[in-house]
Amino acid sequence: MSDRVYIFDTTLRDGEQSPGASMNTAEKLRLATQLEKLGVDVLEAGFPAASEGDFEAVSRIASKLEKTEVAALCRANKHDIDKAWGAVQHAVKPKIHTFIATSDIHLKYKLNMTRDEVVQAAVDAVKYAKTFTESVEFSAEDGSRSDRDFLCKIFGAAIEAGATVVNLPDTVGYAIPSEFAELAKYVIEHTPNMHKAILSIHCHNDLGLATANTLAAIGVGARQAEVTVNGIGERAGNTSLEEVVMALRTRNNYMPMHTGIVTENIYPVSRLVSMITGIIVQPNKAIVGANAFAHEAGIHQDGMLKNPMTYEIMSPESIGLNTSKLVLGKHSGRHALRSRLKELGYDLSDEELNTVFTKFKELADKKKHVVDEDLEVIVTEGVLRTAEIFTLEYLHVSAGTSVMPMASVELSINGRKVRGADWGNGPIDSAYNTIAKLTGTESELLRFTVSALTGGTDAQGEVTVRLRENGLVALGRGSDPDIITASVKAYVNGLNRLEYLKTHPVTDRQTV
Ligand SMILES: [Zn+2]
């Protein structure tokens, strides 16, 4: 059996189903490009039948990527498969990923179909997808709760119909590692013609076991892992890409397998995903959390100074942390900025570089050292969010112990400038009230978080908000050396995302 494990990234599809984590097309394209550089084998770009927005994003990603396989998800019916193919047909390597549920509980309460009907639907779907492309994956939704012999039967039928990958998902995050390994082993041993296809696994983290289950299945012969960056995804999320990849790399003595991931790009991609989804990585998150490589206890430090391997099982450099601590300042020129951005993975057009350079100079006037995290913020806010409806043009707040908190704000709404002022319980409340009036929106603020982007008292404040309006939920994120301004930027970003959701209705979300 080959020791190569294929990495199927679904950050843009399953990951985007995280509550509030919508991304616009520019952000998706940016992320897709970075995922290609990271070296994922397959990139699942979306579910084209879900909405026009999904279709367009998948189709643009398919046209842009140069070497990565681009997959589109579809249910096992002609309409969905046509949409999926319509969106990925221009990819260098297009893939159709079709699925149907196989557990008795889903058959009875969701599909209202018999097992034989489900097998027939799977076979028809794979055969139809095969008329478009050689590369077809079939998934048995709720696989971990399905009858094992039925799984082998449907996988065998799908392989005979032409599926090149069959995927065993733990859709509801229910499996236990030893049990899941046993199931994967059974499937490998009892599925007719299993040697003609790759067994893939797709786990969810409801019990915190997604990575463990994925590694357990790889241990018995599964050779594709479906993952997301930072483990984002529906409910408790998906298997995290960085955990699986670094476990295989760090414990290669125990699990002698390898992936095609350029691990030094893990940290920058993790940051990008967090920046554009607004989902902050928890500090104690394995591999990419802020504390993952921080050693504070004195006893550790002593040993660490003598030899880092005393307590460090992997080096920060191996995931792209600390590789180069280049700091830019107010005298840094355009050339230095361009080359640093290039190292961070941003290839900008001249026009985009001009925008970033102006904002960089503004920041360097306020802040002595401009570090990578600051540059990421400038690119995300200055380049990727350009097509937004609401833009903050001007903000003035007054607050303190003896004045009534008040804000005056100028926004541009689709290019048209509007101004207003209002009172509130504090400067942020005043600014939010003013903006709500100017935009005519009625969102409810569900959550508000402030953190610092880096160390130091001149660090940029980073604010995330969670907003709800008419049942739609969106996250917003903003950074600025001034936390009131950061709060307002986050609010405006959240409102833009709500507008995006209003104009890109999702008719049918699907889970695998
Ligand atoms: Zn899933």
C-alpha cells in the first residue's frame, strides 16, 4: 500500500458552513490560491447547487488554480451534478463529489428510500458524473452510523460505476478512534474491488475526536483525509488540516506516511483563514494556537535553552512561525514592502500595492514597527474587501467621565457619502447607533470581542463582532491601533457580510 496520504481540503465548503463564516468571492479566491501553495491535493470549492454565489465562486476558483484538483459537491441527482460540472468544468483537474446518506436513520427520516433505491441512486449518480470527468468521488453520508455490510455494498457498486474515491464520513462526529479504525478496516477488506479506489475519511469534531479518528483510519489503510484549516466547520468543526499533517510528519517513526503539504505555509494560511472568516483560533489550539509554541514555566525554559527538543516535539519554523522576523518601519520603501508581501504569499497588482503602501505608511506613522500580522490586516481590509457596500470614511467620538458619549460618522454607501451623529452608552455604542441609522439596518449584536494583534502597547486592537439580522448571522472583524476605530471597522465589516448574505441566499446547505 502506498505511503502517500492525500489531503482533501474542504475549508471553502464545509468550513464555510461554520456559523457566521461567509466569505466573499475575492476572499475565496485568495484563500484558494494560498491553499494551492500549501500543497493540498484536492480543494473542495463549494456546493454549486446551493446558490448562485456558490456556483460563481466555485467556477472562478476552478479557472484560477493551476495544479490542484478542484472538487464540487453535489447530491446524487442530475440537477446537482449538472451544476457541479458547470462550475468545475474549466479546472485543470476537475472533480465531482457526489453523495447520498446510507444510515437507516437518514434513509427513513430524510430520504424516505429503501437501501436498494439508495444503491441505485448512487450508481446512477456516479455513472452520470463519469460522463463528464474521470475523477469522481462518492460519499456515504452518515457513514459511521451505517450498517457495515451495506456500506461495503454501496461502495463496491460505486467503484464498479467508476468512482475513483469512496469516502467514509463521520458526519455527526459520533465515532471513537478504535471503533472507526475497525470500521475502515472492515470496509477495506470487504468492499468489492476496493483496490481500484482510494478510501477517504471525513470526520467531525463533536466529541473532540476528529483528528484521532482520521489518524486511526489512516493507520488501517485510508489514504485520503478530508480536512479544514484551523478545523473550522459546522458545529464543533471538521478534522483540522494542520493537526493531521503535523502528526504524520512528527510521528513518522510510528506512522511512516507522508503528504504533499508544504508545512512551512501552515501558519500563514491559518492566519488568513482566521482573518477572512473572522473566526479566531483558540490560544491553546494544537499547532496554530498562539500558545502552541510558548514555553513559560521556568523549568522548561532552562532545558529549552540547552536543547529545544527537550520539550519541543516540532520546531516553530516547521509550520512557518518565526522564520524571519523582518520588521518594517516608516522609512521602509515600496520595494521592501513588496518583497515582504511576496514572502508572505501576497502577489499584488501595482494598483493593489499602491493601496497597501498608502495604508502601510499611515500605520507606520502611528506604530513604530510594522510586523507581518499588521500587513495581513492591511491586505485583508484594503484589498480583499474592496467590493463592499458600506465603507467607513470618517469617525469622531467623544467620551469620558464628564461628557455625554457621542459619535459622528461618515460612511460611503455604494459610493455615495452619508453623514450622521448619535448618542449612546459609550463611544462604541454611539458609533454603532449612528451607523445603524445611516445604513437602515437593524442587526442585533450577539458578541463583541477585543484582543491585541501582537504584543506591545502600540499593538493594533483586533475586534470581532457577531451580528444577527432577520435570522442571518455574520461575523465581522476589524483592526486598528485605536480600539474604537477597530470596533467600528468590525461592525461595518459585519454589516457588509450581512448584506452579502441577504443578496446571496443559500437555498440548500448540505452536510457530508
Ligand atoms: Zn462534513
